[in-house]
Amino acid sequence: MLNRNILTLDEFTIQQLRLFPHATGELSRLLRDIGLAVKRINVEVNKAGLVDILGAYGSENIQGEQVMKLDVFANNQLTGVLRHGISCAGIGSEEMDDVVIFDDEVSNQSKYVVLFDPLDGSSNIDVNVSIGTIFSVYRRISPIGTPCVREDFIQPGTKQVAAGYVIYGSSTMLVYATRRGVNGFTLDPSIGEFCLSHPDMKCPQQGKIYSVNHGNFFRFEEGVRQYITACQEKDSRNGGPYTQRYIGSMVSDIHRNLIKGGIFLYPGTDSKPGGKLRLLYECNPFAFIIEVAGGRATNGKQRVLDIIPAELHQRAPFFAGSSEMMAELHGFLGVV
Ligand code: AHM
Ligand code: MG
């Protein structure tokens, strides 16, 4: 018997619509399209370990088709599904140099543009470690009825309408946030649907986990080093030492910290002051999700969501997580 208390992603977004009689349902359709694309990506991610049997990337498979790299496959799926849908005017992807403006009669009527990192942490694929997809939705500023423009994509993170991620882990989950809250859905493989499993997610105010690439320790600025050292000290505020956990796949690292409480750090280094993570594809969506869940996200100086982006692929140092841990970090960085 199907448990009728469990809502699917579609049912959930339709229920949300009922709360807003004037809503058009465009965002719900957009989320459904993203849900479809990531289910297809999930199938391929699950087969990744068979690559030697199915044919190496770049080679021809038994049907005479080119075997595509997974990140290229993921990028194509998201782009294709959003292009064919009716709720998206264009996309920007970490995988592509420039934005793609759909410019057809239907797409030009859509009010949203989507930015995504189709497969984040892809260096982990070969070793069967969890990877993810990250997305961010903005209302376009160009007039409806015309093709969208580059400026629609280069908006500050505060303008996000929704943001989310998918984690291809021991189970596959889609988590998305709107200003109303953060909700997590787990893919039930028996019916191929995302089912609401983590309603109204909140990031605990305090946590005991810190996640950082320790190998870069001596390249971080003084304040960050002092904070990391404090995390290791026995008398750290929350009954330290804290636990260090770092998968190297930000979707997994932040997902864990969001549920258990913790802090994620990807600081700038002496040679790369901007850090590694991309503002529009990685930092902003997670900053939005974490803030809606009650946590905080900064670049060590200011709120990530307030940064006015200058270009599509710019990077930003990124610190995010439980509000009290963030306050502790900011104490070391001299930020109020
Ligand atoms: P990618 O977009 O090339 O996959 O890189 C992003 C990933 C994040 O998921 C992760 O937090 C970070 O790179 C890890 O970087 P590092 O190996 O430098 O610690
Ligand atoms: Mg990435």
C-alpha cells in the first residue's frame, strides 16, 4: 500500500501553490523540470562505476555512440529539459563559458532564468564518492516577451527566488529553498519520484563539525588559521575539540552540516585570494539555502548574498553554517 501521507515533489509544489491563489505555477513547473533532469543524471551517476564495461569516456560504446563525460551529460540534460520546458528563458552553467539564451516564442514569455553547476565535485566520480548538482533561480530583469539578457544572470544572490541541490549519495536527495523554507525530498527508486522526507529543514544554531581542506592551512589568512586552531582546542566554546569532516564535495559537506550543525570553510589562499568556489553557481545558492534554514554565509567580510557580481564565473571565499559557529569565526576575522 502506498503511504498517502508522503507527498511527492510535484504534489508538494502544487500544495504550495494553493497557498497563493495568484501564483502562476511557473516555479513549480521549473522545479518539476529540474527534477526530471536530475533523475536522468542520477541514473547515469549510478552507472559510473561500469565505465570500463560500458566504454571509457570519449570512446565509442557498443551502439556506436560517443560515451559522454558525466559532467557533460549532466549539463546537456539540464540545458535540454529547461529549453524544452516552458518556465525558463535561459540558463548559465559552470560548464559553459557564456549563458544560453533560449530565445523562442515560449521561452521569451518565461520569467525565470536558471544558473547551475551540473555535477559538482566531479573529481570524486572515479572513486565512488557522493557528488551533486547545484541550482539557482532568478526572476529576470529584462522585459517579458523579449529574449533574456546576460544581466538577468548577473544579479546579487539576494535576488534568488529559489535555490537547491541534489546529492547523489547513499540515497539521492533533492533539497530546495524558497523564501518560505527549505524542504528535502528523497528519491524513491521504486516509483521514480522525489518524496518529501525532510520538511522545513533548519540548520542547528550550534554544531561540532568543521569542514575545511586542511592541506591549505598554511596558505590561509591569520584569522582563519586561528579559528581552525580553536576548533581543535579542548576548551573551544561548544565543548571542543570539534570534529573535522571534509569529503571534498561541497554538496555532501554542506548537506551534512546543514542537518547536524557545523561550519564549511573554503577560504582564499595567499596565491588565490578569491578561493576556488564560484559565486553564482556554488556560493550564492548555498548561501540562500543556509540563510533560509537559519544559518549564515559570508565571504569572511560580508554576506555572500549581498555581493554585487561583476562576471559570470567569478570566485569568492566561502564560509557557511550554524549561526553561532559563524559568529565565532567572525570574531577571529574581526567581522561584526
Ligand atoms: P568542482 O566544481 O571543480 O567540482 O570543484 C568544487 C569542489 C567542491 O565541491 C568542493 O568543496 C571543493 O571543490 C573541494 O576543493 P579542494 O579539493 O580544493 O578542497
Ligand atoms: Mg563545482
